[in-house]
Amino acid sequence: MIKKATFTLYAIVIIVMAMATVVEKTQGTPYVLNNIYGSWWFTGLWALLTIGGIAYILQRKVRKLSVIMLHFSFVVILVGALLTHLTSWQGSVHLREGLDVNLCMEENGEGMLRELPFTITLDSFNIKYHNGTDAAADYESHFTITSDGKKEKGVTSMNNIYSTQGMRLYQSGYDEDEMGSTLAINYDRWGIPVTYFGYGLLFLSMLLVLVDPKGRFRQLIKKASVLVVLLLPMQAHATETLNEEQGNQFGHLCINWNDRICPVQTLALDFTRKLYGKSSYNGYTAEQVLCGFIFFREEWSKEPIIRIKSAEVRQRLRLPEYISVSSLFGENGYLLGHLIQEYYAGNSDKFHEEVMKVDDKVMLIMQVSREEKLKLFPYEGKWYAPTDSLPEKMEEDRKEYFRNALSVLGSYIAENQVNNADDMMQKMMLYQQKYGADDLPSPTRLKAEHIYNSIPFATILFMVCLTFAMLSLLGWKWIKRLSFIVLGLSFLALTFCLSLRWIVSGYIPMSNGYETMLIMAWMIMLASLLVYRKFHVILTFGLLLSGFLLLVSHLGQMDPKITPIMPVLSSPLLSIHVSCVMMAYGLFSITCLCGIYALIVRKKAEELHLLSQLFLYPAEFLLTAGIFIGAIWANVSWGRYWGWDPKEVWALITMLIYALPMHSSSIKWMRNPVHYHLFMAIAFLAVLITYFGVNFFLGGMHSYA
């Protein structure tokens, strides 16, 4: 009776949370926070589930210390959450330089003012920028706190909390004139220590479960130790531009692009891929394409380089798949003009959104042709384009150089004065090195970026992995051996790719969807290589899954551009959080494939059941660790460790779903390997919703990842 009631409550909690994320999409975040997550009945559900879980453990007379600690840690975490709910409060205080403030706006839905036990005065607010760009690296508030006649100096910045008198101050926002700052305030004297104790207990108990010699996971490993399981042709150049060598030389100049200083080659690749969908065009390199639009605008405006992806746009406007800029302008003006006006008037359906994507490409061409995007010239920590407004204090001869350098270079190129053109580009590079030395990336970073730009890692690897995944299904021994070697080489190549991105960006490549796809593919390759000797079938799974993930990243649904990381994301906890979650998703995908393969082939179900469970334990523990490390990071960054964001909720749902097969001995239906595999195949839908559904449908703070 206790068992049935507990599992029923378990299912109800999962269903309620899943429905709440859908309701949030239609009714808004405040509605679900007040009427679902913050309601008495939702708290009651968790309380009943906790009581039921404790009763069930007592009924089963569980004696393993690691298992007791694991389940008890969740009780402690829930108690900490309850204490936070009952005793904490959050607010914000707006500061202006030199003004004393002792009131904050409490976040209770009514905007009530709360008196602080101290007075806080903003001394200064600073924004730190990435070298040579306008991209913020950090926000920093310096203030003085006065209490009982005593003064103390304090500083807070992104991911850097200042604590005083039981209150935690966080950098939250700032005024446009940079003379004021907004700090978030969190008071949670009891909830945070209890919750953190629960986290610590959870991490320790998960480790004990994995290393316990008499535990289920170690028994699975012992059982496994005695088990053996079976380029496109080049087209003729038709338009004038720099030769390939000159284009390469121009690509080695540096530029402020995407709020970071990088090689012009990077801009050229982003430019060509955005327009054409590929990194080259008609036999021209990306640098030649970029230079063509800079120095030979008229000729290149006639090139059909703009790809229209939408079939509806092509059909309704009677356009081919590839068009030129000039084809969009005629006697009646800009062909897309009236549709763009309709979009800004509120008509934002799918058709108009696709039209705007075409217009974005046209505008990018215009901005490059007019030299508006070409921030090539450094001056006192900032980089300028020829068309930018230049500082009044700048010397006239330098202004003249900024405005005319590209025009002079263009005239040399047009007149085929190769030596003069080479000399001009060399002088531009020397100028950058002399006046922008503090902003320029190191030679190592520049070299890494040029290598990274030159090799389409994702494109090559997805074709190789998927090809050998199909070949490995043939069962020939020599193909299997070759496939293993290919998987190993692919792992090394992807490791090299990720290392290059790390060197170029300066942070671990886990900050966006494209990078997490690469990381997940890398982790699947690693896991497959580690267990291949005991489970040969993993070879096909590893190649297939990693190839699929690399294909998704290649298809352009995710942005491969390297950009400066947001200040709030600049935390080592983020890297650990994402690493754990991505490793878990990768391992869950293998359990899913084990399930699908067992259901289709209906052979080796027992062996695949063992393989699936071997991956299930570390996957579930990694996801759990990732969720709660993310909670700690959120508490450091925003002053709350759980905000019921859709991705947080679905990650929790995924964790709860995959906890069920870990209790398969208590669930009679799941003891059957076929039933188990069916569950694991269906359970992976939760991972897909967490990763893709939230990003592309449900939204929320985590929709960038």
C-alpha cells in the first residue's frame, strides 16, 4: 500500500511540473510561480512524497549506509527549500554615487519597501571591457556600508557576493550613465546552510554508491568483466577580387568583430556562411568573397550568393534559391521593403520572419560594402571603422589614414599593383601591432584561430562517423577494427577542435548550443572507447550518436561563432555544471540506443540490459550533480538556488524519471529486460524536451543552452 501510494505521488509530481512548464508558456511566469510552484498544495505534494519515501525505505528495512545517506540528503535539501520559502526574503536597492540609502524594494509581488539595518553608499561603479571592444567582461560596484557609526568598504561584481549582517549583496544592474548601480539583496540565514549541507551529503553519498564493493553498481561491473558482447568540384572564377594569396594576407589582419578582436578571416567566414550557407563560394575563399564586396561592390552585387532557405518566400516572391543583391532592387525600389514594413507593423508570422532573415543578409552586405563593419583601426583602447565618428582629439593625419586606407588599398588592387597592395596590407598590420598591441590576441591564440577556421571539423567528422556507423553494421571483422581506429582518430580530432576553441575564446567551450553539441559528441566517443573491449556493440552506438550530434551542429541550427562570454557566465561552476549535465545526456543517449536496438533486434536483451544499467548509474548521478552544482552557481550569481525556470524543471523531471529504473528491483514490471528497454527508449524523450524543447519552444533563462 505504501509502495503504490508513493509511486503514485511520484508520478503526480512529475506530471504537475511538466504541465506547469506548458502553462507558463501561455499564462506567463508570474502566474505559475503564484498559482502552482508557490501554492500550498504543491508544497503539500512534495511533503507527502517525502513522507511516503521515508515510510517505504523503513518498510524495506534498507541497511546500506550509502543508500540511506543518498535518500536522506534529498530530505535535507527539501527541508532547506522549505526554510528558504518560509524565512527568506529577496529585494533590490538602487544606488546613485554619493547618496545614502537604507531602504530596499522587497520582491513580494507588492513592491513593499523594507528598512535595512545599515546605510549603503555607492562610491563608484565600473564596467570592465574585453580588450579593444565594447563587450562587458564584468560589472563592479564599490560601496560603503555604515552601521552603528562603523564604516566598512565593500565590492560586489558578477559572481562575487558581498555578505554583511546575514545579507548577501549581488551585482544586478546599472544605470545607463554608469553613475548608478542596482544590487540584489538576499536574506536566507537558515535555508542556505541547510540546503548546502544537503548538497554535500548528496555528493558524498553518490560517490559512496559508486565505489561500494557490495553495491549494485560494482556488482554490475563485476558481471560485465566476464561478459563479451558481440567535396564539390571547383567552378571557374567569374568575378574580380583579390587573388587567393592576397585574400589570405588580408585575412591575417585583426578586426573588432562580434565584440572581440579576431582575425579578419573569422569575419570573412561568418560573412560567407551567413550569405551562402557554406564557407566558400564558386571557388572563392571566404576572404576573397569578403574582399570582393569591399573592393568590387558593383561586380559582386550581381553575384547570386544570397541563399533563400524558405520555400514559401521563394514561391510567393518568385525567386530562385540563390539571388544577388541587385536582383532585389528595381524600378519599384526594394523588393522586400513593403514586407519589412508589415513585419514592423506587427505581422510577425513565419513568412515575414523568413523575409527578415533575407533582409538581414542584404543589410550585412550593405554594411560591409560601406565599410561600416570594418573596425580595423585601433586608437586608445578602441577600434574604429572608416565610417565611424572619430574622437575630436585624434590627430588629423590619423583621421585621414583611418578614412582612406581601405580606399587606397582598393585602388592598388583595382590597378593590379600587387606590390603596393601587399605593402599597404603590411603597413596596416604593423599599425595594428604598434597601436593596438594591448588589445591583440597572443600569437598562440591567433594561430589557433587560423587553424580552427581552416578545418571544418564538424562537417568532416559527422560524415566519417555516420559512414563508419553504417559500415560497422555489416559485421565484418576488418570493418569493425577499422571503425574502432576511426572512432579513436575522430575523438582525437574533436579533442583538438575543442582545444582550439578553448584557446581562442579563453573559456571552456560549453557556453552555447553549438559547443554543448560538440562536447556531448566528445563525451559519447570517450565513453564508447572506454567500454569497447567488453561491449563491442557500443562501437556502432558511439559512431552513430556522435555523428548525429555533429550533423545537428553542422546543419546550422546552432550558431558556431565564438563570442565573448557574458559576465554572469564567467564562473568555474558553470563549466562543471554544464560538463556534468552534458556527460549525463550523452550516457542517457547510449541507454536509449541500447533500448531501441534490443526492441528491434530482440537479441542480446540481457547483455544490453547490463550495458544500459552500467551507463545509467553514472548518468543519473552526473545529472543530479549537475543540477545541484547549477543551483549553487545560481545562488552565487542571482541569490537564489532554484527559480523554477522551464529548463530547471525539466532537468528535475528527467532526473526523477531516470531514478525509476535504478529502483527496478522494486518495480516488478521493469524486471523484464524488454520492459526495461522500452522504458529507457521512451525516457529519452525527457532529455530531448529538456535540451531542445525548452530551447526552441518553452523558452526561459536557460534557452541559450
